[in-house]
Amino acid sequence: MGENFKYDVFLSHSSKDKPVVRELAERFKADGLCVWFDEWEVQPGDLIGLKVEQGLEQSRTLVLVMSANAFASEWVTLERHTVLFRDPTNQHRRFVPLRLDDAEVKDTLKQFAYVDWRQRSASQYAKLLAACRPPLVAVERHAERNREPQLATILKGHSDWVWAVAVTTDGRRIVSASRDRTLRVWEPDSGECLATLEGHRDEVMGVAVTADGRRIISASGDGTVRVWELDTGRCLATLEGHTASVTGVAVTTDGRRAVSGSIDRTVQVWDLRTGKSVAALEGHTGRVMAVAVTADGQRAISGSDDNTVRVWELTTGKCLATLQGHSSHVMGVTITQDGKRAVSGAIDKTARVWDLDTGKCVATLEGHTLAVYGVAVTADGQCALSSSDDNTVRVWELNTGACLATLKGHTDAVNAVGVTADGRRVVTGSDDNTVRMWKLPPFGGSVSK
């Protein structure tokens, strides 16, 4: 069957262990796996042996539940189940022994690492779930030479690292934020710096632009958020309320509210008409490193070095969900235009795609060799982009997890990534002190034309 499997996991177990296995099957199902569990698949009148063989053939992963019950009376049957999955020539299948009790492991299984389910711990379940999830990341596609991304412009002027970038909706202006304490406004086609915005007393770590292209919102290590007039470079307001460095900022589509995240572990919601903080969202146990807001302005998300992403209801300040899965600091977050999915990037070298309705991770994007710092999504929600400490940016197809392209050219870590509304140009900011613009081809319709 190659890589086309009907079931993610087949649960092979003794009938005497049914209650424990049933609970595990339901837990898998709740986490989005397609499970072959005999109670669900074998109907009255079915040939049991045939149904089992079909289930085994159509399953990617076999979880063999090892216990005293299994070894005492049903080992011959369970052993037969494992033959296909223990074949080392079958690269597309996984064999995962699950230790249920203290019974001595059979000699034929001692060579395999098992998941310890004796204590039913959350960490062991996470390990088991990760082993059973389908490999959503496809092999990187090798595009024809004339379909490779092209470096269009290198924007030089910052004297220190570029922490963040933003692009106006019409694609006619780029704004960058730097450790040199300034923001710069660029004309992308010519690479000309049109303005340098000065006023922050420390590094500028985050930047956003209102949908009408008239205002810039910046976040700084000096603990403030500033509002700037894009055309003139004039500072319109300084928003004070955080008690430590502000690491990221986002703005609602209507331009009325901004959301900022800080080292002080809070997310602040600002009324941009009054310049006042209208809510302080608390719950993270670590520093807030990145924020994003839905297009309708109803929800925000935040990524933290407590390894989680939180979803917030802005009208009430309520935390709707805590998204867990990353094994290290979350450094970047973004939300699709329809508000249904979020993407996060972390020090663990991965980006994750989340279903915001269920709170479940639906894909793990793997390929970077070092930490992922920034993430972005195209307006059509078809592609995600991730920037990394490995000096590259990757373009991913969200529906399949396939890596469509790798953008190479920066000579140091890439901290930030943005994409134009038409999905055809990518903007990046790096520790090499430059901002770069790239042209993307239409990846088989995956990127807007």
C-alpha cells in the first residue's frame, strides 16, 4: 500500500486489557488519530480474522499492548500481529510496544524501545502520540530551476540585527525593526530607505502596520509601544503599561486596537484611539515572545518561553485554550486570514499548525536544522513560511505539510518573515543587519497568483 493508510494506529491487545485500551483508543481519537480498535471495527456477522488482517494491512502504526494478560494467554495471536510491522525492510510502518504492567518483556521484544504506560503519565502519552501521528511532512519538492524563489532586493541601512518586518497591504512599503533602536521604511522595488524612525530608547523588537497603511505600531525593549504616522515618520503616541521589554505587537484589521506581548509575561490590549490599555491578559508562566490577532479582532494568540501558545478572547480577556506540543520556547505566531488555523515556531526547530476550533496540533513542519524564530501565512491560507537560526526561510504547503521551497541567502540567523497580500513576495529580516525581498513562483496554485 506504500504510504496510503486508512488507519493511523492499530491497537493489538489482550481482551482482558480492554478497559485500559478502550480509554487509550478514545484518547487517540480525540487527538485526531484514526484508530483500528476491534470494538469499533468488528461488527456482528463479520469474519473476525479477516477484519483483523485487513485492519493490520491498512494501518501505519501497530501499538502492541504488553501485559501479563497478553503474555499468558494471547501471546501467539499478538505475536502474529507484529510480523508485518517488525519487518525492517518496511520503511512506512511503525511498531510501538506499550508496556502496561510489570510483566517480563518477551525475548523477541527486548530489542525494541517501548513506551512505559504503567503510570499513565502525560509525558509518556505525548511520546506515544508523537510516535503514532502520521508523518505530515513530505519530502521537499525539487522545483524546476525557473520555478525557484529568487532574491529580488537586499535592503541595507540598519547597523544591527533586524528583529521584525511588516509589509503594507498594497505591498508598496516595508517596515523593519532593529536592535539599533530604529525602524526603517523602505520602497521595496528600488530598495530605497524612505524614512528612519527614531525615538525608542532600546532595541525595537516588534512591528505591525495598520490595514490602511497609514500607521506603524512598534514594540521595544524600553517597555513601550509606539504609534507612528507612516507617511511623515511622526510619533503619534507612546503607550505605557508593560513593566519590561515588549517583544511583539499586532494590530486589528480595523486599526482600533493593538495587542502586545512582553517579558513581563502579560499580553496587553490597547485602544489606539485613547492610547490606553484596556486589558492585561495573564496566564503565561514565562516570557511572552510573540503575538497575533484574528482578522475580525475577536481573538488573539500569544507564544511564550513556557513552551505554549495561548488563545485569548479579546472582549472578555478570557484564555480560551492553551496549545501544548512544542518542547521549547515559542518564538513566533501567526493566524490564517479566516481565523481557523494558527502557526507557531519554536526553538525546538519546528513549526506547528493548530486548529483553533479544537486546539489540536494538525501538523508539525520539520526540516529546519536550528531554531525557528518567525512565521507567516499567505492571505489565502494555503502556505506558511518559517524563518530560522539556520539562515534560511522555508515555504510550506499547509494542507500537506510539504516543504515547497527553501530561501537561502542570508549570512546569519533569520529572525523575521512576512509575505505580501498577493503571496508572491516574501520579506525577511536577519542578524546580518539586512532586510531581503524574495519573489516566489506560483507553487502549483498553492500560492496566490
